[in-house]
Amino acid sequence: MRARQLEVFTAVMRAGTVTGAARMLNISQPALSQVLKHTEDELGFLLFNREKGRLHPTPEALELHPEAERLFAGLEGLRRKTSDLKKGQAGLVRIAASAPPSMSVLPKALSALRQKHPNLQLRAHVAPIAALVTMLRAGDATLALALDDQLPADISAEVLTEVPFCCLMAADSELADKAEVGFEDVQAGTLISYRSDTRPRNELEQAARALGHRFEPNLEIDSSISAVGFVQAGLGVAVVDALLPWGQFAGLAVRPLSQSPYVPLSLLTLRDRPLSQADALMVEELRASCKAGKADIA
């Protein structure tokens, strides 16, 4: 079954009618019917029974359908990839980021890039760090931002800046009266922070231990942004990165974490894969954005 035949078969299975399938593929009904008939002739068996204007798949068609869908998805992916490569010649930036940089550094950098180069095509994704690595390897992103620099050997990490931690609490919390909050303060009540075996959690545990304190969250989170709702609901105090613009969330007070450790904000790329000119322009803006923003997160 050739690519065009695969498209027609999949479209008919999805639409159930020649009219609907032809509309999906933007071709005429006679053209689609001809391709479908030619496909059945080549296969040597019917794919559909025609009854009252509808096409009912035969048992053979039903058996072929799952594999056809898988192959069709791969074909669509290949088409997107070739389209991306074509756009890349004119300027396509594909960047992925975890939540904190996607809400702070990335918007500023993209805005600056757009002002200087309005014709560039931009594609941004928000994902956890494990997914960022997968996206870089698959070519779905060529640049990524994450709060870590300890990555697999095939991933290059350039530290753009270092980010301290801060504390989120309800605006009426007693801790909101303090200029800064210490490890001993947050551990006194319900502590909300990163799950174990993550870079931020490891940094916080080591820093607390060095000061003679413990750091044992009662409510663990995967992403710092998820702490907002928990703190607003009065569940406790959160220790999170100071990169996200926490002041925009209602009902929260934000205070620095006393003697805070730092976690690196890194630009991730696939090692040994050259960057396009558009990617290089994006990197320049990310560096500039981080340099300008150091005072805001210090």
C-alpha cells in the first residue's frame, strides 16, 4: 500500500463516507473512489462494503486499520519534520522549557527576538525536564531551558544564571511579617516543596543539613507552579525557585529563603548538533534576558 493509498484508506476509515474522506483530503470524490478501487484491486480483496451511501469496513480492513493508523502517523510526522526543515531555512526556532523559565525568561527573550526579527517562525513547548531531553533527542526542539545542569552525556548544558529559592505563604501568615524566612521556620508547619531525587530538592536538603536543619516536605510537587494553589488553599508554606514571577498570584506573600542555595538555569542543546542561524539568534536573546534579569532574582 503506497502513501497515497494509505492516506485514502485511513481517511475513509475515519470519515465513514467517500464525501467526508474526500473533504478531509481536499480532493474530489471521484478521485478518492478511484484510488480506493485501485487499492482494493492491488490487494486482491475488498476493504469496504457499500451500503446506502456509506462504506462499511470489511474484517480485512478492520485488521489492517491499527497498523495503517500507526504508519499514517509516522507519515504525518515526517511531513511536519520536512516542513520544519523548510521553515528553518527561512528561520524557525523550536524551544522547550520547564515551567519556571517558560513564565519568566522565555517570554522576554521571545519578545525581544520577535521585535528584531519579525519574520522568524517560533514554536514553544512547556514540559518537565525528562520530556525536554526526549524532545531534544527527537528533534522536536533544538533548544531547551531547565533548572539543572546535570544531564546525560549527549546533552550539553550552558548555565545562563543561578537561581535562589524563596518561600510562598498566605498573605496573612505570621511568616509574612519576616523580611526573610529560614529553614527552621518552614519546617515548623506543613512544608510544600519538590519531590525527592530532583535537583532543587537535593540542593535544599544539602543546604539545610549544612546549617543543622532538616528539609522534609510534607507535600511534594513535581513543578513549582503547582505550589500556588496549595498555598492559596492554606495547606502550608512552599519553598520554590525564585525565578517564577510569584508576585502576580493573588493572596500570596513571597519572602526570600535565608541562606538559600542556588540552582542553575541552563540552556540545553543536543551535543554535536549544530545550531541554525535562527537558533543562534534565540540563544543571544536568552543570554541577554538572563543577564538583565539577575537583579530580579538575586
